[in-house]
Amino acid sequence: MSNTEAAIHAHAGALVEASPYAIPSRKLTMWLFIISDAITFGALLFGYGYLRAASSDWPTPFKLTPSILNVMIMTVVLITSSLTMLGAVDSAKLGDKPKTARFLWSTILLGVVFAGLHIREWIGLMDEGVRLFQNPWGSPLFGATFFSITGLHLLHVISGVVAIVVISRGFSRGRLTAGHVETVGLYWHFVDLVWMFVVPIVYLLNISR
Amino acid sequence: MAASGASKNVIARYLPVYFVLLGISALEVFIAYQHFATGSLLAILLGLAVCGGALAVMYFMHLAQESRSLFLTLIPATIFVLLMMNMIWSDSFRLLHMRPFAR
């Protein structure tokens, strides 16, 4: 390297500002996305609460079987997928590609199982006559709020599964790094976090007695 | 082998958090079937959900291991925005009873 090139490199290095939070920019970006998404889900859940509190005939259709039991299984599946994702992130940081792939594909499988159970729950409710703006029991807005909130969460799960497939293939082929696995892991844990609020507010407050 | 052992360790390290999260979920279902008033039930379930969410953020998402400045930038702002959304409730209850606003 010539003296001129060395001087240019040194100058460019001096211009690069250190990360304010001591984390890579992609991770910070994911955190900012997660915060904005948390507020989106917060707004949806508050909107749901507004409508529920303002309606005297809000339906309480969820029976222990199949709905609540199904939701409990979905919760176990999603929390377990967070655990396998932790294993994937750790293995990726250690550079163990086969183990990372196994953990990531376990997470994908659990995500697909969750989505399947979710769709089964929807089909069960639709068989009972629940539609976006009508249902056999009471306030017609029940379906709109239920399908909006759980649908947005399901969309996040499906997006997460697709993202993990892409990251898994990229990491196995050496195109992506452990940082990418960690970033998609953050997203996946967030999906798990949202579900922890959806279950009590949307399902458990509306159980059939 | 070293990598494999370390991965097993991370699973073992987070198993207590995993079981606490499962326990919180089971407790929520149990409480939902007790005969609480809706307001009390909502408060209890939300409290448990916040505990579970905090565990997930701090340990699964590793926010506890990040710099304090990241925590202080993200969490108070989020809580502030979510708390500000609570101003809708009085209107919601007014709608339920169809009471006009006081003049």
C-alpha cells in the first residue's frame, strides 16, 4: 500500500463513527423495527379493548376444547421454538454450521406446526359461523378484531419462517454470518413475545363458561 | 465437539426461563377459569403477560446483556407510548352506557 492510500484509509477510518449502542447496525435496525411493531400490536390490542369494553354483548365463544387446549399447545410450540432459536444463534456464533442448520430447521418446523394449529383454530370458528362482520353470538365486530389481531400475528409467524429458511440456506452456504442468524432470532423471539399478550387478551378473557 | 457442548449449555442455561414462561402460561389459563370480575381478571392476566414478556426480552432477546443505553433508549419510550394509548378508555365506557359528555 502506498503512502497516499494509507493516508486515505486512515482518514476514512477517522470518519467512521462508533456505534452508539455497541451493536451492529443491522441489530439496531431490528430492535427499532421490533419497537415499532410492538406499538402496532399495542394499538391493535388497545383498539380491541376499546370495542370490547364498549359492547354489552361481546361474545365469549372459546371453550376448553378445542380452542383453549389448542391455544395452550400453540403456546408450548412457540416458546419451544424460541429455545431452538437460542441454540441456533449460539451454534452460529461458534461456527458450527450443521448444528445451526438443525436448530434453525427445528425452529422452522415448530413455526409451521404453530401456523397449522392457528389455521385449524380459524377453520373451527368459521364452521361455527364466525365471519369478519358477523357471528351467531353477539357484537359483529368480534370477528373483525379477532381475525385482524391473530391474522397479523400469523403473518408475522409465516414471514419469520420464510426469513429463517433464507437465513439458514445463506448461512449454510457461507453467504451470511452469525450476525444474520442473531438478527432473525431477535425477530422470532418478538413473535413469541406478542403471542404472550394475544393469548390472555384475545382468548382467555373470552372463555365460554 | 466443543461447539456441540457449548450449544447444549445454552439450551440448559435458558431452560429455567423456558419453564417459567410455560408456567406463566399455564397459570394464566388456570386463573382465567376462576371466577374473577372481568377488570380484575384483565389486570392479573396483563400482569402475568408483562412478567413473561420481560423475561423473553431480557433473556431470550438478550437485552440484559446489551449496553444500558440501548435499554434506556428502547424500553421507556415504548412504555410511554403504550401508556399514552390508555386515554381511550373513558370514551369506551361512555359508549357502553351511552352517556353524553358532561357540559
